[in-house]
Amino acid sequence: AGYGGGGGYGAPGGFTAGRPQGPPPGADPQLWQWYSSVDADGSGSITAQELQQCLINGDWSSFDLDTVKLLMTIFDTDRSGTIGFNEFAGLWKYIKDWQVVFRRFDQDRSGSIDGRELDNALKQFGYNLSPDLMRLLLAKYESVTRHAHGPPPGVTFDRFLRACVAIKQLTESFQRLDTQRSGWIQLNYDTFMHTVLSAP
């Protein structure tokens, strides 16, 4: 699962005036090559659509667009709407780190996480969700097999990443509002909507 490597993206396109002629000083040459290949239009930066084309799951399906948009939100630090090389380098490391986590919990090596494996992962991260919340989480993030040779139904890598980030961000939002650390909060409609709409 994850980033597919340097091959298979077609020609990297011509260099334009906006794109540096080579990697920045100290940059990993292989990572620069991947970045250049992903930047299909030669603009010197990567759009969400270009990023989606290069990110793949274990069944060779492209990442879910919502996950790509989440990654763009996290790594587009200058809020340009695109990813530059340094932002891409951070994103690439983030995905590689999440792949290690995903593989650790994909105990049956199916290429997807089932409900039991997801529950184990979240518990190890410190999130003890009720069975009802786990069912809701699975209903939201579980995918069906895309083709006969794909992994069994479950939560693919891209959706696992998005689910974990969502649980983390929602928990942090709740904890900011739970100033007494009682496990209970009281909030008005605007605060509730702001919290929900800020979530991935």
C-alpha cells in the first residue's frame, strides 16, 4: 500500500520556467524524481488530482479523493492549494510511517483492516471506542472489493489513515472543550458545527 514508486507515471513532462532544473540542495534524488514524475503538467507543484494519481493502495487502486484532500490540507503549509517539493517530502515520510503502522495491524496480511484489527489499532493508540462507535466508524470507512483480485472488504490503507486522523482530530477537539476533564461537555450549536465541520 502507499506510494507506488518512481515508475508507471508516464513521462515527467517538460521543464518549465517555474520548475527548478534539478533537486534542491540536499534533496534525495529518488524522491525528486518521483516528485517530478507526479508533477505531470510540469508546473513545479502538485495538485490534488496529480497526487491522487500517484498514491495507491495494496490492491493498486488510487487513494480515495477525500484522503488525498486531507493530506493536501495537512501538508499544504503555505495554503497555495498545491504541494511543493519540501511539502511533498514531508507527505511522503508521513505516508511511509503510516504504512508501517498499517502493516503492523493488518495481521492477516489481507491488504485491508477488518473491524477487529481496526479496534486493536485504535486501542493501542489510546482510543477505546464503544462497539456502537466502532460499527459507525466501519460503516463510514469500510470499502468493498474493487475487483476480483483485490483485498477482501475492509478498511484499505488510505481509509485507515483518514479514519485514524479523524479520530485523533475529533478527540483533540473534544479535549479542548472538556476543560474539567470529566468526559462530558456542554456546547452550543455553533461550537458543535464548528467542531464537526473542522473534522476530516
